[in-house]
Amino acid sequence: MINDATILVTGGTGSFGRRFIKMTLEEFNPRKIIIYSRDEMKQWEVAQAFENHRKLSFFQGDVRDKDRMRRAFNGVDYVIHAAALKIVPAAEYNPFEAIKTNVMGAMNVIDCAIDQNVRRVIALSTDKGCNPVNLYGATKLCSDKSFIAGNHYAGAQDTRFAVVRYGNVMGSRGSAIPFFISMAKKGEVPVTDERMTRFFLTLEDAVRMVWHALGDCIGGEIYVRKCPSMKIMDVVKTLAPKAAISTIGIRPGEKLHEQMIGPEDAMSTYEYDTYYKILPQIHGWANFDDSVRNGRPCADGFRYSSDTNPAWMSQETLLEWVKKEYDYDPLR
């Protein structure tokens, strides 16, 4: 599906975008990958990292700028929407900025994709968009709902929208793991609450879920990749066994445990071997056999939460991954 296609990635210089570019060039033969982002220095760094690969094209622009994005979407087959303002406390203190990028930016992506006859749009989302308690999560919930409804706006046109929802992506910029590693080197690690749990997903699994969504979606689905949980204290003990630990209290808008599927969505959620699929309850779309396929309906009241998750990552598995990805040994 990706072979000989033109793909545009908004926020393409971020952690997901870089890994998406690398894996897609290795496993497929796209016609072109367009990196759409604001930061010229990061675009230059990505170009250098990929040795000015002939299939990469760079387009400076902001998702808030609808005219610029409409031009960028011209001739594009697939859009991966990864651009967002993601830092929870920053969104609490700067709500208008988060809304402009995460909500209004999503609306611009939808309009431009329909205007330019893009075939498929996959929007990246977050566990914080499920039953949100913070501004960032609320903006992503609005974004998710907008992309789902975008399928109605597209009408009979072939443009279709779906969402991929993630937990904590291991190694992504600003995530817990690189933060704890940096704090471990300083000798003291701050922890907001020792009871906390989180989902953990590798960048590779995140990319593969997007690939799957591109080929599987008929429009309106939210894909949730199954992934293990970890107690935050097990993460700290693994990455910073020699560091002092200070408990600083929950930050504004932070949860003890994250959910990726709430009980309210259980009635339209189906389980597959490696993921769940939440189907939209509007327009009767949840009853389409083409969407359900071989999925198994989830029980009433089902929820997918980091504290009750049946799969848990061991400290040994995390340590092995960190040594490989960061060349970091906490005991060295």
C-alpha cells in the first residue's frame, strides 16, 4: 500500500517521524516522504541524518497555517498527523496555544486532506485523550472526535480518517525514560507519586500500528496497540538504582494511572491479537462488518488501564532495551 505512494508526516522531525522515515524507507518503496514541520534546524538535522536521501522532501510550515498546509498536501496519498503540543503542564498554563495546534490544527488537516483528495489520514493520539483530566488530553479528545467525524464530511470521496492511540512511547522526546536517565546522571530522580503506572510502547510498534491502520481502516476507527505496563518506581529502580529519589507530588493535570479504553467505549470496542479497535458510535458505523472483520467484542464495562493491564514489562526487559537504544548501563 505504501509502495510508490507519496506520504506526508506533520511534525515529521519528532521522534515518531524520524523512526517512521527510517522504517518506511527500509521496508517499503515510497515515491516520496514529505516532512512538514516548523523548525528549520530540525529539518536540516533530519536531512543530514538521512544523508539527503533522494526520496525525502522538506516543507516548512505550521498546522495552524491552513493555506500553507493545503499547498503541502497537493499530490499526497497518505498523511500521518503527528504534530502536537504534548507537554501536560505546559498545556495547563498555555491552554490557548494547545488548542490552536491540537484542535484547530487538526481541523486544518481534515479540511486540507479533503480539499486535496488525500486517500488516508492517520492521526496520532494519546492515552490522555481517554477520559481526560488535563487540557492536553482534552485537546486530543477533541482532535480524535474531529478526525472521526471527518469521514462524514468527506462523503463519497475516497478520503478516510482514522486514529492510532498510544501510551508512553519509549525513547520519544520528552518521555519518562530519557528524563529518568538524565536525572540519574545528576544523582537524584524526582517522582511525582510512587503509586503511578504507565503503558510503555516502542517506537517500532508505534510505526507498525500506523502501517496497519493505513491498510485496515475504512474510516472512523481508533486503533489501540496492546502494550505492557510498568510501575513508575520499577522504571526508576531500573534506570537509576544509585540515585536518591524525591517525591514531589502530582503535577497539574496528571493521573495516577492512564486509560486507553474507557468503559463507555466498551460497547463498540473489538479485540484482535495485537490491538483493540474502537469503532465510532455515530451514524451506526460501529455495526459495519467491514470494520469489525474478525474482531472479538469486548465485554460490557471493559476498560484498558495501565494499573489493571494483564501484560507487564519486567525490569530486565526494560534494562535490555535501554542498553540497546541508549548505550546506557545504570550500573556502569
